Amino acid sequence: MKHSSGNEDLEWTINLNRFMLRIAGLWPPDHHDASEAVKSKIQLLYNFITILIVLAIPSLLSLIRVWGDTILMIENMQYSIPYLSTIFKICIIWYRQADLLPLIHMIEKDWAKPKMKEERNIMLKYARTIRLIAMCGLSSTLLALISTCGYSCFEIIFRHVANLTNPTKLPLPVHYLHDVSKSPQYELTLLAQITTLFICGFSYTAVDQLFGLLVLHVCGQLESLNLRLTRMEQYTNFDATLKYNVQDHVRLIKSIEIIDDAFDLMLLVLIFYFAIIFCLEGFLIVNIINRKDQLPLKQFIWFITGIVYILIHTCLYCAIGEIIVTQSEKISQATYEHPWYNLKPRAAKNLMLIMHRASKPLQITAGKIFPMTMIMFSNLLKTSASYISVLLAIQD
């Protein structure tokens, strides 16, 4: 495979992810270019301060004002918790940029190095998944932002309206300390909200895309390693091939450990975020259905949409974690199925290095506690549903 072809494949794979991360100021900068690194830090600091001042703090002030009204509180948390989680994500990636930069360089080297046609096809298969996730994330973010701002401009309000809510036509139900009902304060606040909403949406989604890019690339490398292990008897220099595979396996293990260290705390927070929103919104919807309370259809659809969105989002994290576990288990299976009994004692002993390490599946965890798998997602749904029933029983 030619070097230029590898560069083209790399560019096709990561261009959307890099575009979103650079808007958010989260793409790990090349420290050899000092001006680019400074520009990235300034942009990241600007995004952080803007989200904090324009969205996060006003949404918490609004939550304090509506405290006691269940519908308004849950509706507020649909906005305020994502703002806070976005700020937390930005802080995590900002702190871990130096650790993640070698992984970006690893992806570039993997695409540039010579490889078999089958290995390239495997990498392209995962690259299509990476690109599809990036396109879906970008599209859903733009759709949500345009809908939120567009409906506000056309006075189509999806949120619940009460005496405690903001009477202005601003897209978000937040509370500012200045009077936003007068001109030009209203126009300036509206512009600030729309601009910051796009920054927040891109930042929130970009971190997820970075996680998917890193993990799915490692999954592709694990599948390529599995392919080479099943064909080792076809290589003339068995010892050199085995040495290369052992080194590659160690490299991938270290990569997963770096990814887990960088994202484990963020995933733990997102698990709690999902559980809180799912319980509260599920409780509200079930309570409305049981008591036959009157809630406008558009508000009801808005709550359902919120639940579906966080379900898909959390399921995606767990599905990616499940893939890494599956591919690591295939490495173990490939080494055990290899006819090691026909090898020389020294070669068989070296093969045990992979066999022993592959016996422990690689996994991404939430806070070093919960492995991100589909089993964990199923248990999370069951636990959240049980809390909904507890909340309903307490209210009754």
C-alpha cells in the first residue's frame, strides 16, 4: 500500500472528528507548532468561560427559582445537566490532552505504515463506523440546535410555561440577573445564547466522537492482530512475526489503558447523568399517564425525545465498550487455537506471552468500577426502572 493512499484514508477517517474538535478547541495540538497550540488553548478557554457564564450559571439560577414545581424542575434538568456535563467533559479532555496526543500520532502511523490488503479492509470497516457516528452526531447536534432556536423564533414553545418561567422568547428557560425583556439586551442575549448553544453542542458531541475514534481504531488494530495470529504458520520467519505480534499486542493494551484512564471518570459521571434524567423523566411520564393529568402533547413529545436521546447516547458508549471486549477475547481464542504443540519449545513459550495476557479481556470502565458493556447498559435500565417504581410508590 502506498504512503499517499494511507494519508488519504486517514484524512477521510478523521476529518469530521477533527473539524468538530477544533471548533470546540479540544483537538490535541501539535506542540511543534507553538502558535497552533496557543490558539487552541485560547479557543478552549473562551468556550469554557462562555458556556459557564451564558448557559450553566443562568440555568442553575433558573432551577433555584422553579424549585418545588416537578415539571419545571425536570425540564430544567434536561438543559442544566448537559451544560454541566459539557463543562466537565471539556475539563477532562483539557487535562488529558498530553496523554491523548500520542494516540492521535498512533492512528496516523497505523494508516501510514505498509499493511496487507485484508488489514486495510478491516481498518476501513471501522473507519466507516467512525465516520458514520461522527456524521450522526454532527447531524443530530445541528438538528437539535436549529430546532431549539427556530421554534423559539416562530414562537413554538416546547417547554412548560408557568408564572415562574422566563416570559421572553429566548430559546432556553434560563434566568439572567439583567433585564432581558428590553432592547438591545434581548437581542444581545439571544445572540449570545444561540452562539453558545452551538459551541456547547459541538463540544458535547466532539468529546464523544473522540472517544469513538480512539476506541474503534484500537478495535480495528485488534482485529488485524487476530488475523495475523491465525495466519502465523504461513510466514517464513515465525520468530520475527511472533515478536512483532507480541509488541503490537502490548502497544494496544497500553492504548486501551490510556483511553480508560482519560475517560473513566467522565463515563462514570455520564452514567449518573443518564440514571438521573431517565428516572426523573420516566417518573414524570408514568405519573402523568397514571393520573391522566393534562400535559400538552408537544411537551410530552419533548420529554420522550429527551429520554430516547440519552438512551441512544448511553447505548452507544456501551456498544463500543462491548466491541473492545469481543475483539480482545478473539485474540485469546486465536492463540489457544494455534497449533502450539507443533512449535519448538522456545517458540511455544513466546506464544504464551500473548496467551497469558489475552486471558484478561480489555475493557473500558466507568470510574474503574463498571465495565462499559451491553450487560451493564441492561442492568442500568433495570435499576433506573426500579427507581421509577419506588418514586411512584412514595408519591402514592
